[in-house]
Amino acid sequence: MHARNALPAVLALVAAWTPIVSAQSPAPPPNPAAGGGQVILWEKTVPKIASGAWRGPVLADGQPDVQGHWSNTIANHNNWTDPQAGAPGEPTAAAKLPRDQRAPSRVTDPADGEIPYLPAARAKQQDFAKNFTNPSKPGYIEPLARCAPAGVPKSFIWHGYEIRQYPGYVLFLFNSGTRIVRLDGKPHLPDNIKLWNADSRGHWEGNTLVVDVRNNNAKALFGRSGDFASDNVVIEERFIFDPDGKRYNYVAKFTDPTVYSRPWTATIPARRYTEADKDDGWHYEGVPANRPGKPLLHERMERICVENNGPFGGGAVGVPLDGPIISR
């Protein structure tokens, strides 16, 4: 079949699958505590989890078994330092609450919860935030809205994700791509190779997966507030799992002397989701696998994102749609 004759059939197939693979997420259930709007119910605290011995199940290669579905618990990717306040120019219902009644900043060091930018870098971040709701040039459009990978660390606050483990590897399956953490002890890629999800080399220390992240192309932003790093950034990640394997804290130290005046640390809490949880279109998006006679198994479907699959911006970058906007 010639390509031009196959096109209608391909378009029909895509249309038939749109409810499953659309880049626009289904609306989550109402949250009365936040004013009854279509928002996601988030927590406001970060559990304390200490590094130590792992006493849970282990895999054949000795790795702690942490496989499963996970999602961050305090807010999505709208705002990095005020997670529940919403995107620039698009405040959420929670933004009306006093600051101490909202989730804390993801920045846990320095104590003020702010990223310690150098002056020029701070101006760049603020310029993006100022123009977020009216992106007059491509640089003001969040890359994720153009179907680019969310990158490190944003992938951990954009929808839920799945962790799978194999001998010598930890695999993250995100809605915006995949990321492999290699445990083989081999060196990083050459410095001139830069990747959206960077190059990750890790090892286990008890209940903690320690990962050295380099070779980041720095094209992805941290959130809709425009926070960023350069391609010189080095990220030291620690995934600290609690004893029962139901929670973990992502604690990452960012070092980039071309952007920041000092190294700083971020903390993102996450919880596990299982087949007992309801698919809510955000934290947990498991599709039941057809396995007659076997236990229920939810699989994560690939999220197909196509640039320009809706009005410009699609509401993801603050550009108004013809209809109502669902704020997340």
C-alpha cells in the first residue's frame, strides 16, 4: 500500500485510540477541600525517611525490590518552590491559603526554599515566568508542552511512573519517556554527549539508590515557573525507600557554578500505587492486562504526545482555550 493511501487508515486508528493515548489527561475527581474544583488531592507534608539497612524483599542480583507504580505526593510541575500555588499567572484554589498551609518548597537547602541563582540566571527564570501566560516567542513555551521529555528532575512530578528492575539496571517508565540507571560501575558517557534524560550511574547503599547524573542537555525545565540548570549541572540523587516499601523520598543535590551561587538540595516525596488503587488519570494510570486465570496486573500504557494536537499551547502553557481550562 502506498503511503498516501495508508494515511486515512492511520488517522482513523489514531482517532480510535485517542481516549487512551491523548496527551491531555482526563480530569481528576473534585477535591472539596480545595474549593470543589477539578484539581488533584495532594498532601502537604514530606515524610521523614532515613537512610539505613534494607530489610524488605530483594531481587536475584541483590537489589532491593522496589518495582511498581509510584507518584509524587505534594503537587505537580506547575511551580517548583511553591508547589501548590499553580503556574505563573494561573493560581490554584490552594494559592489563597497562607503559605504555611501549603506544601513546602521542593528546595530543602537553602532553608529559605529558594534556588540560589546567580543574578543573570535569576533574571532568565523570572523572564520566563513573566511571559508564561502570553508566550510571544518559542523560548517562553514549556518544552513539555511540545512533547519533549520532561527530563531530570521534572519527570518525578509529572504524572505517576513505573519502576522496573533488571540485573544491573533500574528502569523508570515515565509518561514523557524512559530513563535507565546503570549499576555496572562503568564511567559516564563522554562530556560532549548530552541527553534529555542525562546519563545516570548508580549503586545501592542499603535502602538508598544513589545516582550520579551527568550529560544533561538542560533543555527541559524543572516546572512551569521556568526554573532550570545548564548542561554543566551535576546531580547527586538519593532515592531513600522506607522499610515497608510504600514510600520513598527523592533527595537531589544540584551543582552548577554557571547558574547557581552554591550547590542546593531538592526533596520530592513519592508513594507507591497498586492494583488496589483506583486509576485517577494522574498518579496512577494502570490498564488491566488480559491474563485469564492469573492475578490482576496493571500495565502502564505509552502516552502518545503529538505536538499541535490541540489549540496552540493546549492550555499547558497558560494560553486560553476556546472552552474552560482545567487547572492542575
